[in-house]
Amino acid sequence: MADFDLIVRSADRDIGIVDGKFAALGSSLPSSAHEEVDATKMSVFPGVIDSHVHFNEPGRTDWEGFDTGSRAAAAGGSTTVFDMPLNAHPPTIDGPSFDAKKAAAESKSFVDFSLWGGLVPANLNQLKTLRDREVVGLKAFMCNSGIEDFPHVTMSILREGMRIAADLDLIVALHAESEEMTQQSTKEKLAAGKATIIDFLESRPIEAELDAIRRAVDLSHETRCRLHIVHVSCGAGVQLIAEARANGVDVTCETCPHYLVLTDKDMKRLGSVAKCAPPLRSEKDRQSLRESLTDVTTIGSDHSPSPWFMKNRQIVFEVWGGISGCQHLLALLIDSGLSLERIADLTSRQVAKRFRLDQKGEIAVGYDADFTIVDPAGNETVTTESLLYRHRHSPYVGRKLRGRIVRTVLRGQTIYCDGKLAAQPMGQLVRPNR
Ligand SMILES: [Zn+2]
């Protein structure tokens, strides 16, 4: 009988795994295992928890789906994803829609998953049901979501929703951009026949983001609802959140790799493949975001795919706003020069903590044996052919990234190794601790 199912020999310690859990950690475990992996020249990360993906299933698998989306996530080093409630059809806003998505994900996902529930004007009476189904939190939009069946909330509905969420002990994630400001400027641009990329960028200014963040933070303070502002695009936004937290408000934020490695100049060069909301910002803003990273809690990909025809439109305002990026979340961060410890915090430890996933986020005895082995000396050039998405477009095509994802392990099982995915999906629903 072997002592372990799997032993990973890394540079600073050995990691022993039994029954899908980390069972022992130490310098040179003198033990036997069914399988042994030599990672002495590699970096070992706790499995990436990408808390922001749109896999669009059920209902819009022609956009992505759990099969292709989770393959890309696994190849990128992610072991868990949180799927957003919109873009699935029906959106995840009540019990039956939650059940339908869970069933789809259980049969197809290569990685573990948690599901966000939606907070929309018509479903305040469904929030308890969603809590009982064990959603990871609630997601709402303060501006148009781009999806008809997922309307944004007004301030009064958001206040009521956050009150209920606080009672249910649910965290609320918000897309924070001012509807009034973005709609007004978009209308003016279109009326004047102005529809270039620069016009689009100007139609969603930083002030629209800051205005919404301020109002959201005030509501969090008032309702005592835990709040997470997703995809903050600039250092000024992060600072507002850090100040509120210093004043006792339970608010955190996420940013995304595209705001850390791309700018408005890249969008002008790349075109609509780089359209997202909030939009890419200036080089100065990108730098201030980087300098504010200590006050950021999580980094998620906001993988928001679509068929190419939806990106390939004459009028930029009609282009789908979303970047395909879950496959390169980890590699982009390594390539950006962030320390490996900091990356592990932002993509795994702090994510598990903020969203209360007790079994995830640490390479420690008793935790799920989720980890990713990266060759820091390796590199990967992103090509169209290397993308595992249903629709092979990404603003990162052509980029050479330092650090190659060698192996991804989920609950002790290798789900990705040297370009190959596991034969069968094994993803399970991850329930937050209540
Ligand atoms: Zn999103």
C-alpha cells in the first residue's frame, strides 16, 4: 500500500495527497505514492479560483458553454470558476434556473464551480430561494447589462435588494457604472453620428464608474450588506473602496487582467475584440491601478465571450462588450511581473476567504488538493489555434507570455497536463460556508 495517491516534489517542500485532499506537507516526505510528480524546478500555486466568468449555459451555448469554457479555464490553471447569472437563458434568478444551470455544469464542467444568483428588479422574492440553493452571492448591474432578460436595478431596488441580502447573509457583487452618465453620453455620441472607438471610450468615463462606486458604498454602509465591486478599472476606483473599508464598510473589489495589461491605446490598435465595460483606460490609469493592487481583494478574468459576428460590427456601440480571457488569467499575471505570492493571494487565497469557500484557496493539510504547476522558465505564445474557447478570439492573440501552465490538479486528479485535458469532466458545485 502506498502512503499517498500523489506526491508532488517541489523546490521547497513535498506535497502528499490522499483522497483528493492535501494530507501531508514537509521537506522530503520519505513515503511512497501511486504517482509522483517532479516539480523541483517549477512553481506550485493553489488552484486558481476565477470568481468571474460568463459561460452562458444553459440557453446560449452557441456563445460558450461549460464544456469549452471549463476546458479553457483548466488549461489556464483554474480549478474553480464562479459563473455569472446573466447570459445564461433563462438567467439564474430563481430556483428552477439555478437547478438547470447546476445540472448543465455538473455534466460538463472540467473544473469545480460556484454559481452567482442574479439580483434584478423582478426577483426580490426569490433571493431566499437562491440562498437556499447555495449561490455564492448575488450579482446586480447599476447600468444596462447588454442582456434584455437581465435588467439593471434602480437605486431604490438595489437598496431593498441589499437589505434582503444582508438579512440572508449574502454578498452582493456589483457592476458599478452610472446608467445616467453612460446612457446620456452614448445618446449624444450616436445623435452626432460619432461612433469610433474613441467615442466609445469617451462615453464611459472614469467618473461614471466612481459615481456608481460611491453610491454603492453608501448603500453597503446603510444596509450592512457585504459588497464586492467587480472589474474596477482604475486606481481611483480602488481608492474609494479602500477608504470606505477603512471607515468600517464591508466592501472589497475585483480587478481583471485586461485592466492591468491593456490600455485604451491597445483598443484603438486591436479594435472591438478589446471592447469591455468599464472600458480599457489610459496608461496613467493602468499604472495607478497597479499601484493600488494592495487594496484589491480578487482578480477574476471576467471571461465574457461571444460569437465573432457580435464583435465584428461597424458601429462600436453595437459590438458585444466582453473580453475572452479565462484561459490566460494566471499566465497574464505571471507575465506582468507580480510576485508569485501576491498572485496566489489575489487569484486563490483571498477569493476563497472573501466568498467563504472553506475547502479551497490554500495548499494546507485538510484542504481540497487543488493546485497548478507552472514552469516559470517556460513561455507560451497565444495563438488563435491554442484557444480552447468556442469562439477563438482574444485580445491576447500574438502575445508571448512568460510562465507556462504545465499541470492543473483538481481534488487530487490531474485535469490538465502538457496540453491535454482529462478524458471526463469532474466539476462539482462548491458551496460557500454560511
Ligand atoms: Zn462580467
